[in-house]
Amino acid sequence: MRTLFFVCLNFISLSGFIFGQTGDINPWLLPTHPLGLLVSRINPNFQIQPVGEKVIRVGFSSGNVWLPPVTGFIPASAEIRSQMASLIWYDRNDVFRRGQTAADSLSFAADGVLREFRAQYLIPLPHHQQLEIGLRSYILGGGKPPLSLLTSDAFIEWFHTHIAGGEDPFARKVYGFGRAGFRFVDEKGTEYRMNSGDFSLPGLELDYHFFPKVESCLFGIHPNIGLHLGWNTSRYNVSIDPGISLAATRVFPWGNGHALKLSAGISTLWPGWRGSPSHVQFINVQALKTISWEINYRKNISETTSLGIGLYYYFQSPYRQRSEYESLVLFGSEISTHWHYALSHLYKSNENWSLYLNLARKRYSLSVYFREDFKVNNAPDLQTGIQVSFPVSSASKTI
């Protein structure tokens, strides 16, 4: 038993050294969705312990969004909805009598490079707790170097033409490069619009995490429980979004300062729990649910510095009810096979993969990442980002 105890103690100490520095905070890797910016979303916490001192985390990302204009109709008659549901979605617009059949309508179009700036203040609390206060802001542009070197229309279509995807698979060249603008109109006719150069500060977020104390090394799993509260402040969505999350991390260290970290998390957010009834109805589900996991390899290169590489997967449930899509009638330009994605992707899950690199010191961390949408919903298509975290005090550990 004494041998087992010392093995456990050494394991916990080594994993805490490699992955427990103040600067070892997982990057914010959620996609910059053109409608998701209006609602709070939950970033999984894959720390193995709370920060040891007050920390500021700031990040900047750039994501290319391309969704050609699409209009959707939801028939008012149950008989017509049943008729539409019996047809394949791309045959419905040949049967549906637009302008002659009673129906609710909605439309959406999005083009441009959406840049996001996030800032968080992380506060350690007694008894293995952590509080995070954050804000998010956005600016929309056409996408010009150097801030949009990899996320510009020109680079993405060069990649498609010369490396993978084929010639103009999404019809970007038909509409033109470097344009920017978001426009969504819901069933009530309420409009959300964001133009080139517009700046938005759509909300504040409060996150609380509790890290249960591990009394033994059973399985070596480090869990945490999160409570989340978002306050959306844009004129398009004034509401409160509560949420809850659960995450767990397991560290596998081995000789010479190497370690592998496996993490997984789930969360549920209830958007619009309290708020103005006049906001834009871009979400009509009661809850947004997510599943995420991460694998991270870390190597200590000195007593205070480590390098890491991570692969991160994120899955989010749809923004709108799947049942509505069963009878939805879509109309668009049909220039490419992706013409319908502006609306159809709102009824499907969002999935993306991110690859990130991290340089962590005892109290500082720098991360850069590359995110790709392999479901090809282009909301956004390609996203890059950078994040820095650093302490603001020399407070002693409170865990």
C-alpha cells in the first residue's frame, strides 16, 4: 500500500507540474458563427486545477464566412407541411406555390471575415474554485492582409483551385471577393444586420468552476463542474443565458518531462431564458448542447517552460428545431451545390476540428490555432486565432 501511495503521489505531482501551471489554460476554440455571436456559448474547461493567481486571458481570431442568400418558407397549413415533408427537400420548391400559399418566411445571407476579440479575468477562489468574468466583441470586414492572410476569400479560393476542392466550389467568385455583410430576417419580419466595418459588443459572461479535490489516484481523473451565465446586450438579442457544464481530464506522464492529456466535456445552455420578446428569432430551440474532446501532448523543455500540441473536436446541436426542416421550402440562386447552406445549416449540428500549438511558462501561456469546418457549412469555413494568458498579481495559491 505504501508503494501504491507514493506512486499516486508522484503521478499527481508530475501531472500538476506539467499541466497545472498558471499559464496552462486551454484556448478558446469556439467558431465565430455569424449568428452565434449574438448568444452566449460555453467553452469547455480542461484545466486539472483552478488558476493559482488572478489571470487575464485575451484572444483574437479571424473566421471566413460565406453563405449566399437563401429564403425559406414554413407552410401554415398542416396539409401543405405534410405534402412538403413527403418530398425530398430539393424538389419542394418545384411544387410549392410561393406567394400563393400562406407561410411564414425567413431569410439569411452572410459574407465576410468576422474578427473576434475576447477578454477574460480569471479569479482563484478558496476550496478548489475558479471564477471567470469575460466579454466578447466582433468586427466584420472584407478580409485583407495581414489580419486575414489565411482567411481571405482570395487565399481560400486559391487553395481550392490549386490544392483541394476544385474551381470555385462555393461560387465565391460569382459574387465577388472582399465583400462583407450579414442579414437575417425571422418569421416576424424582424431583421438583424451587420455591415462591413461594424463593431459589436454583444455580451458579457460569468463562468464558475469547481474542481473536486482528488483524495486518491483512482483512475487519475480530474473533473470539474461549471455554472455559466451570459448577458446578451445587443439590440438584436437582450437576454440572459444560463448553462451548466461537466469536464474531465486524465494525464499520462512519462520520463523526461513528456505527458499526454486526454479531456472530454459536455454542456447545456438555455438561450433566451430571460429577455426581451422582441429580439430576432434566430434560435428556436430550448437548449444548445455540446460535446467536445481534446488530446494534447506536452514536453517540458526546462523547469519553467513547456511546448504542446493539441487536437480539439467540438460538436454543437442545431440552432433551430429539426422538425421545422422537415417541411421547409428553400429558394436561392442554386449556382453551386452549396447554395442552400445559409438556412439548412441552422437545422444541423455544427462540428469542427482545431489544431493548436501552445508555449507555456510557469505563469504565462501563448497559443495559436487553426480551425476547419469539415461539414462544409462555411459558418465559418476557415478560422485562425491567437491567445495569451498572463498573471496580474503575485497572489499565493488558494486551491
